[in-house]
Amino acid sequence: MQLSQPTPAPCCAEGNRTAAAGLILQPGVNGRLQFPLAPDQPCRGADAAPAPAGPEQKPGYELCSFVAGFLDTAAGPIPRIKTGLDRSDHLGTVLARVGVNRARYRIAPGLYAVGKPDPEAPVLVTANYKLTFDALRRELGGMNAWLLVLDTRGVNVWCSAGKGILNAAEIVRRIRSSRLDQVVRRREIIVPQLAANGVCAREVKKASGFRVIWGPIRARDLKAFIQAGHRADPAMRRVTFDLRERLVLIPVEIYLLKKPTLWVLAALFVLSGLGSSIFSFSAAMERGWMAALACALGVCSGAVAVPALLPWIPGRAFAVKGALAGIPAALLVSLICWSRIGLGGHLALWLWTLTVSSVLAMNFTGATPFTSPSGVEKEMRRAIPLQIGAAVLAAVCWIGSNLTG
């Protein structure tokens, strides 16, 4: 659903937005909006009355499901969030994991409260990507804390820091707009360690007066980190990428293939019908399913087998790992199609399977902690020409096998 962007009213100065965080105040389907307030939308309409203190006093508005109420502070009412996830949160997680509405799965940036924090409670900084926000609040049960949610455009902490979206300027901007200095006495904020590649702690301190404390990598370690006086053991600083963490990324990789796959299958159908009679529909039907099978098994090896078996597949380059993982798939394609096509056809299916697997494995580089931007760029310069060449050769062999068949 496309949200309208009304002109901000004078009442919506930057410092007044905090009271609207977690509230839905713009009309949508059936008079209700299904997404949290966007950071650049006004906190209320030009003619609306001042926001009341409690969610039960908001006729005509829908409260976000994760907001339990409001906490009065010197900076105005602050949304108090739940630490337990409900059915809508779990459904949103599943949809985001498979890529549905992933780019818009975000919450309004601003200051939130967990439990009943006082001015001495810790301030935790996070991104406004809903998956990140949910992962954090789920681990804060029984705690009293403040959550300073940054506008990272719906991108997680590590990626937004790498893109330069999560930076010192955004932290300072959110500290000022939420009037954090009026809410807490301790001039400290706990920033995730994974944001260190984008945030200069010295700049934050100089511009806002708040000292950055680098928190642990995982949200589940926050309680122990705070109880230990902000000391992290080596395990809290170590990035992991175990089997579960790799497998959870597979659904979205497959979901993102839906559009290009339709075009690829259409092209394979046309190529399968080309021959001595220019184009044969019957040949396209007889041979098209074999090309589609090679494509499908290439997807399985490149987008499923490579993430699952990543540490054990030889080689450092992901393009090479994908090609190696595609060999069993190519063998299976040849076994299934053994008596239906000649040598040229088998060579084409082999090349196509290995190419698809290699391309999709290389696409996985952006989801791993194993790579660097410079390393990925170097690999792409070497691998993409070879992949294009293999795909062209596969097409030539596939058409040629129909001419000689």
C-alpha cells in the first residue's frame, strides 16, 4: 500500500515527533493504516488535537501492536513497548524472511521505553528495521531501558553502517530530536558493535555530549554485558555464521529469483525450439523441460547447497564454490536426460547448470561475514565474463544439438 506524504503541520517540529513514535496517525484502508508512521510523515494532522497520554484515548487511530502504552517524561510521552512477540510479529518475520514487503518492514525512528526505565536506565541504540527491532526487544524481558531507534531506512545494523546510513550524524540527529538529554542523566549510549564500521564515536561525543559504548554483537548478550559493567567477553565480540544463520537466509534468496526466473524460462523455451525449421513448438516442449530442469537444479545447488555447505566446499571464491556445488546437480541432469539428447545437449545442460549455480553462489557474498567489498569486486571482475561466456556457449550447444538431432 502506497502511503501519502502530507505536508508537515507547524506542530510537528522535530522535537515533537517522539510522542508519535509507534502510533499510526494517517488514514489508510478502512480508515486505518497497516504500517508504522514513516520518519518523514507529520506526527499528527494540522487540525488534530494534541496527542492524549494513553492509547485508550485515541479514537480514530490504531496503536502499533508492539506498543503497550506511554511513559511520561520531561521530553513528553514515550511509547512503552512489549518485549514479547505476538502473532502479527511472527507473521511479519516469516514474510520478511521470504522477501515479502521486506524493503518496507520498518518502524518509526525515535525514543522508546522498555519496562519502566528511570533517568539512570541504559540507552540502547538500534536500527528501525522491524526484524532487528523485534530481535532486540525480545531479549529485553525484565529489563528497564531506553531504545533509541535510528532511521536506517529499514536496513539492519551491519548493512546500514556499511552503507553509511547508520553513522554519527544520524545518532546525533536522533539524540537531539528525541530530546534524550532531558530523559536520561547518564550521557552514555550503547551502540551495537556491528555499527562500528559506520560510526565515529568521537564525533558523537563531540556533537552531542553522549559517550558511545560498544555493545556486544548479539542482542541476547546485552543483559550479561550490562550486568558486567559494560565488559564483554571474547565470545560477545566474535561474529559467527553457523548453519542456522546460513539457512535462514535461503528463503529470501530464492524469493528474489521469481522475476528473473520467468524471463530465463521463457528464453530457454525459445532456445529449445530453435533448429533447422527455424522454430518448432513441439521441439520446444520436448526439450524445454530439460533446460528448465537444469535451471532448477542449478538454483538448488547455488542458492541452497552453497549456503548450507559453505565452510566445507573447497575454494575461497564463491563463484568457484558454486560451480563445484553444481557438479552433482549437472550429473543428475545428465542421468535424467541421458537417452533424450546427444553429446552437445548434455554439454549445454552441464554448462547451464554450473553457470546458474556459480552466479547464485556469488550473489550470496553480500550475506556473509567471509567477504570484503574489495574482494567481492575483484571476484566479480574475474567471474562474470566467464559466466557470460559459459552461458553463451551453452546456448550455442543447445541450439546445435537440435540441428544435429
